[in-house]
Amino acid sequence: MKAMRKLTLFYDGLCPLCRAEILFLSDRNQAGLLDFVDINSDRYSAEQIGVSCEQALASMMASYDDGELISGVDVFVEAYRRAKLPLLAWIFSRPVLRPLFNVAYRFFAKHRHIISKIFGPGALWMVRFSRSNR
């Protein structure tokens, strides 16, 4: 079996739903195959990565440890594989569903702060509650 490359996800740390997803994935990152960089932090360098903040905000972006970039639904598929969430990886990899997921994510990305104000606090609470009950 081919070894998986490390994947760095670029996310919006100002978005509570995004932070909830990153906390959820980081808890499942036992193999250390995921890294997370807030595009609003000093760790994010658009020049080094080759992706502007605007591009990263418009479409989920990630980079393998060799610098290869991936975006959109592919990021979720690869992140869920590395987080040992095979059912989610399988669902997101279905060719018939990918166009729907791409449209849904573009909508979410465009309206992330409004959507996150509604659902973000609850999602963050659930992830933190789950963490405290381990």
C-alpha cells in the first residue's frame, strides 16, 4: 500500500464552522498526516504557497508536503482519508455527488460568515464538548 503524503489544509480561522471542522480533524490526526494553517496567521504566506488569501477563501485549498496544491472537494476527500473517516471520504469521492458538493462549498465559502454566525457556535460547542468527555 502506498504511503500517504502529509496534507496541509488552509482554513479561515475567523470562521467558527471552519474552526470546528479543524478541531474535529485535529482530534482524529493520530497519524500526523494533517497540518492546519489559518490563512489569517503569520504561518500563511501567499507568496510561498502560490495561493492568494482570496483564492484560499473562495475554494478550500490544501498542499501536500511536496508543494502540490489541491482544492475543492478533493481536499475533503484527502483530509477525511488521513483522519481515518473512510465513510466520509467515500461519500465525498462519489463522482455523482462531487458537482453538488462543489456548488455547496462555493455557496458556503461566499456566505461563510453569515452561515457560521448561525451554526458555528453550536458546532464549536459540540466539538469542544466531545473533546472534554474523552
